[in-house]
Amino acid sequence: MAEAAAKTVWKISQGHLECPICCCLFKDPKMLDCLHSFCLKCLEEMMSKQKTETEKITCPVCRRETQVPDGGLQSLASSFFLSSLVDEVKQQEAVLGEASAPTTICDCGEGKEATWRCLDCSDNLCQECRKAHGRVKSTRDHQIISLGDWQESKMPPAEHSKPITRMCTIHTDHPLCFFCDTCNTLICSMCAALDHRSAEHNFLKIDDLIRSFRSEVENILQKFEKSRQHFKSTEKSIEHARKRLQKKLAQARSDIDAKAEAEITKIRNKAKLLTDKVDEIGQERDSEYEKALMNNREQMERADQTIAAVNDLMRQADDFELLELKLKVMHNLEFQKELKCEPANHGPSFIGVRCQDIVSDADLGEVCVSEKWQLKEEFGKEGTGDEEFYFARGVACFRNGDILVTDITMKRISLFSSTGRYKASVAKGDVRHQLEGPYGIAVTNDDLLFVTDKKKVKVFDTELQFVREFTPSVDDADGLSESNLTAVAVDSQRVAVADWGRKVISVHNLDGSLISSISNNMLDYDLAISNFGCLVFTNFEGQSLLCVNFEGKEMFNVKTLVNGKAAKASGVLCDDDETIYAVVHSGNRGGSAVQRYDSNGAFVATVAQGLYNPLGMAFTPTGDVVVTEIHSVKIFERM
């Protein structure tokens, strides 16, 4: 039992009481400016192996340099708290051992009986070693007590947390009770009355100063924790931008190849030149992202090492030692002011090409280094006719490019060609189509049209013929929560339905069978399914964009703004590169915009602005974006 306990004591001490150089218990530990400690002998050996003479020593842990004092390495600050912990471990090992020697042997190795104990070196000394300790300059000032007194002073580990009284080294019968901030030293009442009594000396009571010091350190550490969270969030945003860049690079190469194939006999060489240009820009930008990530990680790694050292010191050292090391601690915490987080620059994450017909020596195309939307087509006007809209709301596209639009006032679905030519429509009262009041709309990969129609979801084919229907949820028995279906979104396997009345998102298989139901009081307007496994929706009145996973856990909730002012969010759309687009309303005519966000909810850029009253959005098969604007439909070409 005792042997097992002794092993436990040793196991606990490992990693905390071992010198990083010799991997043994600390012996006369000295502290560098970076707050890392090492055995004095180890530091001396390390200095002796340096090829050139220098007045600085490099920490083998963090590689920071420390100026060697005029008195040499032995003049470095001693880690008294580490020495005390080493003593404690040795005491516990002696107490818990099954057998102990009848006498304590001097650490000189000559087998002589030890009668003294050096508290600085943690060594047991015989009479001769005691005298030698007093003659050597580096150990002349060490605290030495009789071995009997030291053994009698043994106490359980918990007692080390109690206040310790230390005596003044000048006035040995007076306890240290003040700290002179001018001289940066601990003093007793006699020192204060004699040597530090002039007006230039500013000293405070130890208890008051240590409270202030601990509070200051705690405040700095709290600020650092906020910085850590900012770095973490920024890293995710940089990774998102970098991932998007790779996808856009691949798409750009694909576009270039497609155009090159059409004119292969004439433009192969120019296609290669343009591809090389895309690759060059992509590599340069990827290198910048890599540098940003490495810079942020290196700062965090260096900061973590400093914080670990400070935390160990604050946790293990006593008040006097903390005050003696106050300047070094605060100097090391200066890194907080120097932390500079490289921001996530999303602008360079976009790259594409705009190809053109090649004649003579014209270039194949040009590299688009930032995302821009430009109006490509617009159709419709205010009215009740076939090619008119009274309140255009939902929009979706079939694989052939045909565009479907719901008009919630006219209660109809209209079908248009990719250029806006009217083809057909179905409205409320048409018995063949079982339609009552269409609102949200979405199309699957195999051209099944899902429509929210009051309390049901109805499915139609490409000819707007009714296929089937299902009821996502049932009204509460007491009638307080009535179902009111608004938005619908689909992916290759699921359909998600937003019930604004019951504040529920129901997730179904494509045949309508229920998978799960998610309650969320913020559910308000539009809904989309992202390819990173989440549901993204807008809250119009709450002026926010939200994201939850399929278990209902909130991933982010961000306020939507236009020019720094709160704006109402309506439509939402998710791209396959984990980008989120949201329509926001500033409240001013023509002040609405389409904004881009990353998968963490961070605002990236405004991609279209000057819109009147945009509501729904959808992608065309060719990658254009269709937006409903109450009385018209606009098609934007993404550059």
C-alpha cells in the first residue's frame, strides 16, 4: 500500500516538477524571463555548449531569449515554489516508503551523515558541505537550517496553501509586510522607516497589492480568452474561404476547359495561358490564407505557452514570490497588447472566368477575381394578367431552366421559360390540380415540385399536374396553435417544411413520411437546407439570420444589417460551396440587397443592391440567381 502511494506521489509530480532539460526533479531551479524554469546546472551546461559567447540565453521550450544578469546564471530569479514542491514530494516519498534509513546521508555522495538542509538547493548537507556552501559565492546567501528543524516542519500538502511569513533579509527579526513599487522589492517596517522613507518611494501593503495584482492578471486573462475565441472563429472563416476558393478554382478550370473544347483547334494555347493565370492567382491567394492561418496559430501557440507558465505561477507560487516576480509576469502578459489576428479576407476566396468567343488574337476570357452579380434579365409587372404579378413570393427552377413563381395574392403558380416567356399557370379553384393557396415552392433534382398550400404540402410534375400531398403537422387540440405552412426546402433526400403558425420545422422523406420535428420560436419567413447538414432560415421581424442542425441545436443567430443599421431578412438560399445568401430590407425604397454569409454566419459581402422589395431566391441550372420582387422577377448573372 505504501509503495503504491509513493508511486502515485511521483506520478503526480511528473511534468510539473521535472526540469525539461534533464527530465529529473528540479535542483536549484532558476526562472527565465519567459517564466519557464530549469535546473541551474542544466542552464550552465547549455550555456557552455554555445558556439559563441553571448549575454543572452535561449529558452529550450519557447525559444525566447533572456538577458543573463551581471552576476551570471546564478543571479537569475530562483523558483522558490518549485523548490518547495520538490521538497514536499521528497518528504512524502520518505514518509510513504516501506522502510527508511536510520540516518540521512549527505548528497555529496561520500556517505557522510547529513545534519543540515539547504532550502534553495533542496540538498541534505554534512558539516563539511555546510561550510563549503558558505564559502562559494553562488550559494553563500542560500537559506540553510538544521536537518532536525526541517524534518519537524513537515506538513501535509494542503497546508502549503496557508499564508507564509517571510522575514526580511536585512532586518532578520522583522517580517516582510510592504512592497516598494519604486525599488520593486519586498520590505519590512524597518526598511520602510529607514531606507525607503523618502517621498520618491512608493510602497503598499502586501495584502492590498497582491489583491490588485491578481485582479489585474485575471482581467488580462479574460481578455485573452476573448481573443482566443476571436482567433478560433476567424480560423473557421478563413478555412471556409479557402475551401470555397478551391471549389471556385475547380469550377473556373472547368469553365475554361468547356470553352476551350468549343474552339479547341484555335484556342488551346490561349486556354493554357488563362488556366496558368488562374492557377497563379489561386496559389498566391492560397499562400496568403496559409500565411494568415500560420501567423494566427503561431501567435496562439506562443500565447498559450506564456499563459500556461503564468497560470502555473499564479496557482503554485506564494504571495511574496508573486510580488517578486510581478514585473516579469506583467512583462510576459504584454503579449496581449501585441496579439494581432490576421482577419478572414473573403474577397480573394472568389475566382472565376468570363469566357468570350475568340476571333483573331483575342484572349479566351478574363479572370474574375471578385464575386459580382449583374442583372441579366427581368420580366413581369404589376397586374393580374398571365405575365403580371400582384405579389410574387416563391421561386424555383426546373432542370430545363423553366422558372416557377408563386403569387400569394392571386393564389397561383406560373411557369415561365428561362428568358421569362409565359408558358402556363395553375390557380386556386382548379379542381384538377387540387390547389388552394400556394406560398413556398421548391424543386427536387428529378423535377418534383413541392408547394406549401395552406396546411398541406402538395407535389406536382413538370406539367403542373398534381402527384400527391401530405400534411406535415396537426393543429393543437385547443386551437391555440394553428398550422400555417410558409416555406419549403428540398435536397436529394429530404424536404423541410416551415410551419409559421406552430413555430415548427418538420423534416420529411421525399414521400412525405416524417423524419423529425424541430421547434423554434424564431421561425418566421424563408427556409433553406445547406449542404453542410443544417437548416438556415430568416426571421423577418427579428431582423436575423439563423441556422440549426437537424436535431434543433442552434449553430448561429446573427443580426442582418444594411450599412450598419438593422435590416429585415426575407429570402435565403444556400450554395453548394457552403455559402449562404440572404435578402435584406433596409426600409427605404431601393435600399434592399442580397448579402453573402459564410457557413458560420459571418457576413462576407453584398453581392447585389438597389433592389425594390426582394423576397424569394433560387438557382437556375446554369448558376444564375432568380429573385422575386413582388411585381417582377429578376435574373442575375453571377460573375
